[in-house]
Amino acid sequence: VRNLTRVFDVSAPWLNRLIERKPRQSLRAVDDVTFSVPAGGCLSLVGESGCGKSTVARLVTGLYAPSEGTIEFGAEIDGAPLSAQMIFQDPYASLNPRWRVRDIIAEPLRELKLRDTEAEVRARVDELLTTVGLAPRDGGKFPHEFSGGQRQRISIARALATEPRFLVCDEPTSALDVSVQAQILNLMRRLQDELGLTYLFISHDLSVVRHMSDRIAVMYLGRVVEEAETEILFANPRHPYTRLLLQTIPSIENPKRQREAEGGEVPSPLNPPAGCAFHPRCPLADARCSAERPKVIALADGSRLACHRVEEAEAAALSQPATVM
Ligand code: SF4
Ligand code: MG
């Protein structure tokens, strides 16, 4: 994904604009985002709601067209039919309540004529149900007969029906209880190993993606502010926003921590602050931060960051004379 940008026209209808004398308004939901997901790996996009991560997911799966920038699939994924599939947040809304589970999972197989006979369709559905930890007899039931976690298993089975190589998972566990979340994440990791899947994983919660991801990109108001290997990000978060997100992970000892550390509201993406968009919430902000937008810089360990203060600190560290023993 290179320099991906998506602008939405969010103006009121023209007549209302005329009456209320309102100008056209546009929203840069995704602004110059660059990243890559290695085949067989998992990159997570993390950030608060409204940061543009779901828009990136929809751009990558082709549900939206980019305003600018490019999305390319490597040889691992290119060429295979329907190689990218998406798993959504709400497993109930994404399953047709009037259809039996068997028909929900069979739909892409029938639609794309991926099997020759109904017996083959049925065998494949049974196999998919087993793959996601359900029983073939569950195929005869309706979605409402299942728990949230089981419904997400059904969504995953349907997404796997076309044998995709690449799955885009938009908050697949955030509607689930914590204990069920772990089961679904474990299932997704197992499937990744067994089927050689590549994941782009979207979440608002760093703790959820920690054990899934090889790399994590943190987004804020449409831009990636820090991207690093998972280990590095947790051991040494450098961007002030990443640090804030890590502080807001609630712990058993301190469940209220979330509220205390919020550092104010996310500004509206319709009217983002000048300079570094994070400056109204940033404890390190200075005059430069409200005037000049930080560029994304690459660091020696492969991380990428957009922050004046980190950039200054890196430059100072590099200009230090080497210690002589
Ligand atoms: Fe904070 Fe400035 Fe860095 Fe933005 S550029 S994160 S405001 S220190
Ligand atoms: Mg979202």
C-alpha cells in the first residue's frame, strides 16, 4: 500500500447548502498511508474510532476506490480468484438471519460455481465447519441459535470458502466477551499457520493485536504515526500517541485507567488540527508541533515514525560522539 489517500465528500445536499450557505466539505479519512504486509504475516492497524483504519480495510479489499495512491498484491496473492476476503466486526449483522448456516457458507461456492455438484458443496461446507471448530450438524441451524463467538466462527468459515490467501479482519473480536475474544484470536492464529494466510488486522485495542501481529501500525486521524515490529512497539513505544494508547489498556489492578489517561477527545477528522494532528492532546507538544506537520522518518531498527520530538532525539543521538572506553 503506497501513499494511499481517500477523501469523502461529506457536504450537505446542494439545496441545503444553498439555503444554509454552507460550503462543500470533504473528509480525508485516509491520508498518505504507506505499509506492506509480508505474505504469511500479520500487520495490524490500530487506533481510536475515526482514525481511518476501517476505511483502509475497505480500500484494500476493493469496497472503496482510492482517491490517490496504489495497492498492489504480490505473487503470493495475485492471480488467485477472490484472494482477499473480509471478516467484519459484527458477526450477527453480517450473517443472513433467514438462512441456515449451511447455505450461508455455501453461498460463495454456489455463486462462483467452485464445486460441480451439491454433494461436493455439502462436503466442503462440512469441512469448513470442522476447520473453524463447529460440527457438520451445526450447518442445519440458523445464526440466532449460536453465541457471538460461534457466529464469528461461521463468518470465518464463509470467508475461507473461496480459499483466500489474504484476510482483512476489521475488529473481528470487539463485539465479543473477553474470554471468547481469546478463543477466536487463537483460532485465527491456528488457521494462519495451517492455511498459510496473510492478515491485515484492524483493532482499536493494542492488547488484542499483540499476540497476532508481526508488525503494528498506529493510526491517528487518517495517518500512520508509528509503525514497528510488535516486540519493539511494546518494549519501546516512541510516539506520544502510541504511549497514550498503551497507557489506556485497562488492567485488572486499575480498571479505571482508561478514563484517566484519555488526554482529551479525538478532534473531528472534518477539521483536523494544523501541524501535527495530535498536538492538542500531546504532553510533549511545542510551538513547532502546531505549525508544521511531521514527516514520516525511517529509523535504524526498521520502525517508521512521524513526530518532531522523536526526530530531534534521534538526530541528537546520532550526532553524539561514540563513547571511547
Ligand atoms: Fe507530540 Fe509534537 Fe510529536 Fe506531534 S510532533 S506527537 S505534537 S511531540
Ligand atoms: Mg471501524
